[in-house]
Amino acid sequence: MKNILIVLSALSLFSAQAEIFRPTGRVEFTAKGFPTFITIKGVGEGLTGSMEVEGKIIKEAIFTFPLKTLKTGMDLRDEHMHEKYLETQKYPLAKLILPSFELKDSGTIQATLKLHNVEKEIEVHYEASKSDKLKVTATFQIILADFGIEIPSFQGITVAKEISLAVNLTANKK
């Protein structure tokens, strides 16, 4: 019995303990306009969430982002984006849910994005580094219509149906 207790105690010392990280960060997007081939860039702050990390395994990760913080540098365009297209009064948050996966320096995973009250599986490419903090840059593309969002158009310029997004986060241990 004493030997079993010693073995169990030794195993518990070597087993990885799950750590909870609290990420914060920003979201950036890039949209192309037609027919003038303009590029519209936007950025927003306030990404938050929770990540349970055990060794190199992300056991659970959920991020939320307040859409109202997105800014493009033009007040009228921002107003149209928030009120007409994203409808931030009705749908204030976007949510990204990552399944359990092994964290590598870079990789691709399938995740779920909830935007405009529509959930859709997306492919996310990421680059990560971990020390006392976890830093991740994730990129993905979405098709606006897949989320029930009308294609933005103003004064003869129409935004392409696909938008590129980048999520930059830093997660500190809880």
C-alpha cells in the first residue's frame, strides 16, 4: 500500500496541470472594394476570453469581441458598418470557439465563428509563441453572406464578398 501511494505521488508531480490564460487583444480586417480596387482596413480593440492550456494542448478556448469597437478611419463608413451591415445594436458580439488541439508554433485548425447570430465552421491559420505569456496571431477569411450580412456598397463602390481577418492576442496566466 505504501508503494502505491509513493508511485501515485510521483506520478502527480509529473502530470501536467491545466493553466487558465485570460487573453486580450485586437481584431483587424481587410476588405477589397470594386470597381476602384480600394482596400478598406479596420481595427478594433477589446477581444477577451479564456483558454485552458495543459502542456501543449489547448483544451478549451473561447474569445468574444465587441463589434462596435471596429473603426476604419472614416466616421460615415464606420456608422454604416455598425448600423446597416453588422447591426451592432442587435448583434453586439462576435465569438470564436476553438476545439481542443495541440498548440504548435504554427498550424491550421477548424473553429466555430458566431457572427450576426449565425454560427459557422471556419479554417483558422495561427502562429504562436509561449513563455510566461501566450502570444497568438490567427488569420482567416469569411464570406459575409454566410453570416447573413449584406455586402456593403456606397456611391458605386461595392465591398468584395470575402473579408480577411486577423486576431492578435496575448494571454496571461490567470
